[in-house]
Amino acid sequence: MEYRPRLIDALLPRLLAELPAILLVGPRATGKTTTASRHAGSVVRLDRDAEAVAFRADPDAALRGLREPVLLDEWQAVPSVVGAVKRAVDLDARPGRFLLAGSARSAASEGTWPGTGRLVRLTMHGLTVREQRGAVTGVGFVDALAQGATPQPSADAIDLRGYVELALVGGFPESALGMSELARRFWLESYVDQLLTRDVTQLDTGRDPGRLRRYLEAYVLSTAGVVDDTTLYQAAGIDRRTALAYEHLLTELLVVDAVPAWTSDRLKRLVLAPKRFVVEPALIGSLLRLDVDAILRNGDLLGRLLETFVLAQLRPELALSPARARLFHVRQQQGRFEVDLLVELDAGRVIAFEVKADAAPGPDAARHLARLRDELGDRFVAGVVLHTGPSTYRLGERLTALPISSIWGAVS
């Protein structure tokens, strides 16, 4: 399969030119190894016993003499290798020495682990549609909005069904590029099975795959929602303690994610709970055994899938944005005021998004964006209603309706 350039490809060589060690984390099968190996002088696959033996026995000796940058793939299979990298960097902090890649962040999320201060962490997400179409150069969608530009939809006409199809194809390179729908379905189901029976044992050997699957299914049904813990653990038939352990485990495996609540002293009674998401929208169809037609018949799940898909397109760009963008959601108690996604830029500037399964949303679709604009004044850069129709049009001052495909379209 021909390599598709990734958004992170432009950043990696720049960082390797100045930093001694980089830690690349992301969900399994999102292309970390393939991308990192293109920037490496030598590759060590630590999930292969034959290559891991020497690193388990004496990681310091095993590192010496390898052509740099050295890619240590699936580092979590031999965690002691991180200490060896630390010691090597302490002795020689030349830039471009090590790349570590892994699909679980566990120890990497702890402030006291050996890599603190030595390894700079980058997150690599699944393929975006922009990457699938080979359009990785130029200004990104959010950065374009921040600069006052108007992103344009992609040239091909995509309707509601088309967006659902794109979401269910997902961002795993192996399944998204060149597989038939039948093969993709089996690949995704196998991915879930391996995730629940094999990958979780890297972090916790005592979990019941059946109960963990029920919890993940409940999570998927609630994706893009502010849902309390009780709802999730009752739906999965488990207790609160088990549910919290499961969520932590799935978060460490980068399968689920929580978008924090945004707060402002200008808006009262805001909900502080995070908005939960499954990271990869293709897993929604796989876990729930639903195809495009079934999703289209379920209005609630349709909206959740579209928002999860939009977030999957924005995450990789936000991670690389020069505007130091951070992602939030906004919700007032009882849902009286709600904004699906809010991007906070440097200096407290804000771009806000609503995602609608509507081909021609009117001004009412932007009423919460308008309120946020009025409350924030000049800090409000733009409000965008992302919709499933073909047209771009104004909905008010600094308020625009844009097709979802504008995320990977051109910028004018």
C-alpha cells in the first residue's frame, strides 16, 4: 500500500533537528510505526520477542551502536527501555537520537516516569479525510478561521449519506485505504476483539472482556454526550468502581477521550462535566453492528456519529496548530445553552462550532453561537454551523454555515 503523507510528517523532522528524543503515542493501527520509520535511521520492534530479548536483558547496551534516530516501537512492551533512553540522553543530548512509539500512554501520562524532561510527547491520531485525499499542505481549517479566511467545501458533492459513509470507514489506514466494505467490517470487528482481549492485558490483566465490551458499547451509545457515570455503569450492568476503572483503561489505550467543559465568568451555571467521545467513529458501527442505513434511521445516534466524526477531523489539526489551540465544550445546566465544540486559541480567543445533520440550517441553528458572540465580544473570532448540505452562507455577524467537507476543502 502506497504511503499517504500525514499532517505530522512536516513537524517530526523539525523537532528531531532540535530535540534528542520524541515520544509518539496514539491508538493502535493509526500508522505510528509506518510514519515514524520514515524518519528513523534504525527500527526496533519491541513487541517481537526476538528483538526485545536484548533490551530486556540490558537496554543500555542494546541501544549502543544503533543508527540514529533509533525508533523503539511499542516501547511499553519493554518499559525499562525508557530509563535507558533517559540515561543515554543525559550522557549525550544531541538532537535526533530517539523516537519512541506506542499505543498505550499509561506510564507516559505520569509526571514521575523516567522520560519526564527528556522525551517530548506528540499524539498521532487516525487518518483524517484530508490526509486520505493527500491534501496535507497548506493552512488547516481552524487556523484558516483564526486568520479570518473562509474555508471552502471539497469539490465533490457529499450529502448526509456520504458523511455517514466516511465516518464508518474511519481513520485506520489499513482498513480505510483500499479495503472493500465486507473486508473492512471483518477487520474492524477483529480490531475490537483484539483490543478487548489482548491490548487491555498490557495495562490490566484482571479485566473481564465481556463486561468491558458492554461498558464500551454503552460509551459508544453516549459518544458526543455529557453523560453521568451512573448512566454508563447501569447500562453496562457493572458497579461504579468497575466503570471508573474501565474508563481509565480505555483512556490509557486511547480508545475513548473526554473533552473538558469550558468555563467563563460571563456565563453562569455552566456544567463542569466533560463531554465523552469514542476516539474513532468507525468503532461506532462496528461495536453496535450498524450500517449506514441503520444509522440514518436513528436520529440520536446520527447526530452523535457526525459530531464524533467532526472531532476526529479536528483533533490532528489542533494538535499541530501554531495558535496553541485547546478544545472544549459548553453546556449550561438543563441544556438551556449549549455549544457542541469550542476551540480556545491563544490570548483567549474563541472559535465555536455546532454540528447539524441538516442540509440547510437556518439562523436558529446558530442562536447559541450568537449568544456566545454577544457575551465574549472581540474574543469571539468565529461561530460555525457545520452541516451536511452543499452551501456556504452567512448566518449573522461572525456566524457562518459551512459544509462539513470544508474541514478538508480549500481556503479562500
